[in-house]
Amino acid sequence: MAGHSSLTQPTFQEGILRRQAARESAARTYARALPIVPVRARGMTIEGADGRRYLDCLSGAGTLALGHNHPVVLEAIRKVLDSGAPLHILDLATPVKDAFTTELFSTLPRGLAERARIQFCGPAGTDAVEAALKLVRAATGRDGMLAFTGAYHGMTAGALEVSGGARDVRVARLPYPQDYRCPFGLGGPRGAELSARWTESLLDDTKSGVPAPAGMIVEPVQGEGGVLPAPDAWLRRMRDITEARGIPLIADEVQTGVGRTGAFWAVEHSGVVPDVMVLSKAIGGSLPLAVVIYRDDLDVWPPGAHAGTFRGNQLAMAAGAATLAYVRENGLAERAATLGARMITQLRSLTGAHPCIGEVRGRGLMIGVELVESEEWGGSGGPGGSGESVGLGASAGAPGEAGAAGTVETSGASGAAGRLPAATRPRPPAPQLAAAVQRECLRRGLIVELGGRHSSVVRLLPPLTITDEQAAAVLDRLADALTTAARAHHG
């Protein structure tokens, strides 16, 4: 900060924050929870205008695979700037675009790379989702879509239709499997099996009200939904179900891609080859870029069916190609798998001392800590609607799963059939506690995000370049923040 001492004064930062609050939309989000003014950033570290330093576990909502201002990214950007190449060129061919596309195609799952086509979209992932929906509707001649509860695919109209909170008659909402708050009260393989059977039943029952859809869109790990990894066997079932019925499968890899989950693309964990992949965030190397990758036989839309003025961002393509190559050449996906597993194990070790931790889950360096009310809760529901499982009779469960009494008996259940024992029922989510933990983390120089159905999941999305020492500091600061926030919360 030498030479800029005036920038270090608190009044400078406070003035910027006051003007932001006065001028910007009420829809702003991150700025409300993170009242800082970044002026320097490198790797995982952000420096604010007040001189404080923070470890950034938000990473631009997963955009910064290599952290802030990585040397290979800066070098790629400078090379384009110094070359005199056009920066804005619509969708014309350029050497920079060719290099980006070549690098991207070299990373795609086998089975898709050989037949891949690419559509460059507008600068955000939500625009790529819109393009994917248009694509499969044009290719199939059908209009409806299959999507999942808890999903998040963007903020434009079509993307919102297939996100979890929407109410669109063209979209059939399917249960996304999870263990802690399983919609069927089971969790594990049995819960995932019921989810798959429910999907099959809806598609094959002529009276279900769900006609053959144009596509199914799924996140291999739900991010905003609370860091919920799709079980590999379940995702393979979704692939089998869609393939058998001629339904294109769209994998939304906007946040999970480029090594984040411990594989270059999250679908690779299950061996699934989707028909369409939606990519953004990390593929631009910290700059705006979004594309749709899809199988060549779906390439039936006419010129101009989906366009965008800023789909030729040369700086983003150069930064993206450098990022993709660096992740691939340096084994950062494998590093994310190893370090992420260690961090999850260490976080789970905190549950004994912190009963407010309901579950720690994730994949690679996409980690979530769900916070709950830690008192014993004997109610029959509550915020989140998961206090007790319901009886799964023929009207609610999947064909063939009902027992003689019309319910599914949970293994180890000590109460009535179809009900989880009280000791294993998930407790109510604690969004106020999660917000307090986020504030306490910020006071300790740690930036984290919140997510989940009720914003009760503390999310960690560190850059793939995080060191062991930084990982230890993240866990120490988070544990300390948990202790302080929980003590005040339960006062």
C-alpha cells in the first residue's frame, strides 16, 4: 500500500460503502454481507481499502480457479493487449478463440469431445443455460423440461424456470437426492433409488401430466442448493433414464467445472457423458465467458437462434485457455480431490464440539457446512420441512417400494414404519446462526458464502491453488467463528 496511504484510511472505505448503499440497487447481495472494499488481490488474499487482509473462500462464486491475478492469467491478458488484436469481434474466428476452443475440447469427457459443437453465448452462465434450453427444444420439437428441487441455474427468465424456486407449468420438478434432508426420509442409496423410480414413474405414467420433455437439466453438485453432490449411481440412472427415452441430458457445470470437485468436470466422477454441458465461471480465467458444448446431432438450430454481442471476449478466451491448461498440466483437479477430502474430514471432526453442525458435505474444494438449531427438537416439522419423514404409501412413494401397510420402513427405525428415529431426524436449519458465523469469519479475515434452501449452509469455494497452510488457517478461523457465533446464538 506504499504511496497510497490515503487509501488506507477507514473514512475512505466507509465513504465508498455509503455511496454504494445510496446508489446501487436493493437487489445487491454479496455487498450486504461483506462490507469491504477490495483494492488489492493476489492468489487467495484480498486486501481492503482499510488495509485489512482476508482469505477469500468465495473466489468470485467459484470463478477464480487460480485465485486472484494469477501470473499465467495476467501474462495471457497482456499478450493479447500487446499484440494489437481486436478485443471485441462478435463471433468471428480469431487465433485466440481457436486456441481456447482447442484447449477446452482437449479436456472434455471422452464420448462427447469427439462429437462436440460449441456455442459462444453472452458473458454469464445464465445466458448459456438459456441457450441450452433453446437448443434441446429446437432439436426435439418438445417444450417441457425436467429439473430438480433445490436447483439454481441463473437469473434470466428461462434459467429461473428450471431453478428450484420457480413455478412454471412447463417444468416438471423432480426430487434431488440428499442424505441429511432426504425428501423421502431415508437418505443414502434407498433415498436415491426412490428418486430415480419417481422420475421413471412420472415419465412412463400416461396420466402423470408430464409429457415427453425436451431435456433434463441437472447440477452434478448443487451449489446454491446447499452443496449437495449427486450420488454417482443415481446420476448414472438419470443418464440411463433419459437415454432410453430420447431425452437430452444437460449437465450444468457452471460452478463445478475446471477441477473444482476433484475431477476436471464433475460428471466424470460417475462416468456419465451428457448430451449438453453448460460452462462458465472458471472457464474465463476470472473474466466473463460462457459457452454451451453439445453433441453434433443436436446442432439443428438456424443461424441467429441464440446470439450475444459480447460472445467474442478475446481477453476472457486468452485467460480461460491459460487457466484450463494450467489446471490440466499441474494436476489441480487431483489436488482439489486430496485437499478437499482432508478439509471435509477435519470439519467433520468439529461436530462433537459444535452440535450446531448438522452435516459437513461436499466434493473436492466445493464444501458445505449445514448449521442447525442444536437443541433437541421434537416437533413434526418446521423451517425446511424435514423434521420427520412421512409415510411413503403408494400415492407418495415409488411403485414396488410400499410395504404391506403402505409404508416404507426405514432401516433401524425405532418408531412407526416410515418414520426416522428421533435421534436421526434432521434439526431445523439455522440461517441466523449461519449469518452470524459469516460475520465472525469476516472479522477474523475469512470470506465465506452462504447457501442452501434457508441460507443455513456455510460454503467454502477456495481457489484450487490454496496451500496447506492456507487451508489450515481457513479451518482454524471457521472453527473459532463457529464457537463465538454459537455461544451468542444460544446465549
